[in-house]
Amino acid sequence: MKKLSILFLLLIAFKSYTQEEAQLKRQVRQTIKELRDFIAIPNDALEHADINRNLTWLTKNFNARGFNSSVLPTSGESLFFAALPMEDQKPTILFYMHFDGQSVEKSKWNQPDPYKMVLKTKEGDNWKTLPIDTLNTNLDYSMRLFGRSTSDDKGPIVMFLNTIDLLKENNITLPFNVKVILDSEEEKGSKPLPKAVKEYRELLQADFLIINDGPVHSSGKPTIVYGCRGITTLSLTTFGPQKQQHSGHYGNYAPNPALLLSKALASMKNEKGKVSIPGFYDGVTIDENTMTILKNVPDDAASIHKNLGIKTPDKVGSFYQESLQYPSLNIRGLGSAWIGKKARTIVPESATAEIDIRLVPETDGSRLKDLVKTHLEKQGFFLTSKVPNKETRLSHDKIMMVTEGSITDAFRTQLDNPYGAFLVKTLTDTFGENPVQIRTMGGTVPIAPFINELKIPAFIVPMVNPDNNQHSPNENLEIGKIAYGIQTFYAILSSNIKE
């Protein structure tokens, strides 16, 4: 009799599991269908008309789920805001995602149109395109969807909407008030965001913020990120002859701007890759407890080096996670005259380096830019903010034009925050393993305005595969990560924080 009772309970459990799995797969299919429609609307962050068409789609699809939505004007493109009916006694989650995307260069994609999502499966080292209706009979979680913004960041938005459908279907009473803010200029640096958050402060007020952007850890495990680096930029241009000159006639006479620039850039770092500008790392300290947390992230140095194709990394930190705790100075682009088959025997008239500086909470973007400029002046450069005229050229040996970009601040939430503990427990209970906890993500998400203005903790809960090619040709989303995203949203929105 006892054996029959145990068998009966196992059968019930198995039936329940299979029903949940079938329900999840059905919702994954629906998410893919809806995502395909959303991807079909171009979302180039530089195109105003694209943004407006996406706002229309968002309004329709959030309203269909019972959200009250608003398009919030800013000094730039409008934000999208949505909220479910509020109840005073419940805590409030504010979700942040973005719907704009990087520009596309169609010729570099392995499909005719990056805005027409395609299904592919891996065969050896290559990806094979399959009819999208293959998923009706074979929902293989290892297959991928290719298209601009499948992973960054339209995928999570559609996962969220379909999770709301699933919660309603299962008659789940949400223990939270739910608000959503969707950015339209994230890929351009979200310049209007600080002012907009201040203006709409009351509307956006919440107990904590969850950002659904970026990839999970390279191990593929559930991931929580407590902070990210900020960013600012500099454009540095050096000048040679007023017009490019024949290198045979003036190669030993006219100063070469590319050489001037390369020497200036080389002076900023030592042979180990550390910034040698005095004061650049000031204020950053890592205590023993923090170091333990950093070392607990399951990175594999050998795999990282293999993926990057490098033998020895820079030595800013002794391992990958430690390196992310410091500000960085990166040459993101470098150009002068022509190269390859178009190379010409000339002395160029100018050379330009584009610099990005990643920030951490202990550093100030304006201060770091000032340190760089002071360093360049000590190298003998006369700095200007505009193209030098003839008088300036005849007055100075070394001239550099410096153009400064805007600043997006870094943020970091304490790892012992109670809302963070809630997320850790929720993901652990849902997936049966402790999530990877990352103190600082290398990339930048423009979240600091929410923290500074709303005074709330923020957490990044990424949902897409780490090899998704975001910002690049052939951006993709693993279908299994759609299932993961729905499960994650479902668990967060159905779990009581007091438990």
C-alpha cells in the first residue's frame, strides 16, 4: 500500500511537471512569434521615425496586457512607461529595458535583412537556416533566432510580456506593484535620461530597480549583477601639414601626425597595460571580503584567453573580475589617411584616436578626462577644441584637438542588500543552483540617474546568452534563454519578498 502511495505521488508530480513544461514551451513559441513581429520594426537609435513606430507597438502590446501606459517626452526621444494597477500595501518593482538598437550594416550579416528574424541551428562550425515553422514540431532550445535586437534588448521585453500572460493564465496574484520604463536612446548614451528621471520622479518611484539587459555569465548559470561601469569619451586629433603632402618631397621634413599621435597614446600606458597617468586609479580599494566575492565568480582564464585569442592579458588586475573594478582607458578607434590597397605615399594632414574611459563608482568622469588632458599638455601638446587655423599652426609645434563626450556614471549596489538577497533566493529556488553574483559588470547601462534621483537599489538580471553578438552583425538569441527569461520573470513576480 505504501509503495502504491509513493507511486501515486510520483505520478502526480510528473504530471504536474509535464504540464508546466508544456505550458512553458507553448509560451516560448508565442514569445518567438511576437518577437518576430517586434524585430520587423527597425529600431535604429539614430532614426526618429524608427523610435516612433516602436513606441506604437509597445503601447498596443502593453495595453493588451492590462497595463496603463504613457509615452514620456524628453529633450530627445520619448521614453515608454507602463504600470499595472497599483495597490498601496505592496512593494513596487521598476523594470528597466531599452527598445532602441545599434545601426546595421546589412552586407555584413549572414541573412538578407537583419530586421527579418531567422531561425538557425548549429551544424559543425556553421549555422544553417531553417524555416521558422520548424519550431511548431521541434522546439529545440539550442537553436537560435538571428536579427537585430533579438538579445539587446527586445528579447527580454517580449519575454516579460509573455510572462504576464502566463501569470494571468495561472491566476497568480502578484505580490508587487509593477512598473516598466523602456529607454529609447540607450545605444546613444541615454543623454536625456537624468533630466527625464528628475522630471518624472513621482511616476517612477519604486522600492527597487531591476535591469534586464546584457548577457548571463559565460558559464550560462543564472546571474545577478550588482553594478556596472560608467563611460565617457575623448576624441584626440593631431595635425601635420595643412594639406597632405607627397612623402617623397616632405617625408623627412613635415611632421607626421600619426607618429605624434601614436607617441602620445603610448605614453598613457605602461608595458603591462596599466594607465601611467598619475592619479588615474585614485580612490579604488578592494578589501579582503570583496576580493573573495570576486574570486567566487566561476571565470576560467584559459577559456577567456582562447576566446579572445590572446596569450597574456593586461595586468590592471590579477584576474578578470578584479580588472573590472578599476577605470579603463581604451583606444576604440584609430585612423589616419588610407591603408591597404588604397594606401598612398603621403604625409597625412591629421590623425585621430577615439578614446573611451570606463568609470567605476569611485571615479569621476570629468576628473579623469582632465587628468588625460593635463598629461597631454605635459607631453608638449597645445590643446584646442576646434580645428587650428594657420596662425595657431605657425605658433605651436604639437597641436591636438580634443573633443569630449558626455558622461554616464557607474553604479554599484551593496551585495548584502535585502532586495538582492530576495533575488538570490528566488533564482536559487527556481533553478536549483546558486546564481553567479557579479559585483561590477564591464559594460555600461545608464542606471545611475535612477539611483541618484529615486534613491533605490538596482540590480541587473540578464537573460540572454553570452555569445549573442550584441551590437555586431549576426546578433542572436538562444531559444533556451527565452525559456530561462520567462521562468526568471515568473519567479520574481510570483515570489513574496517577506518569505
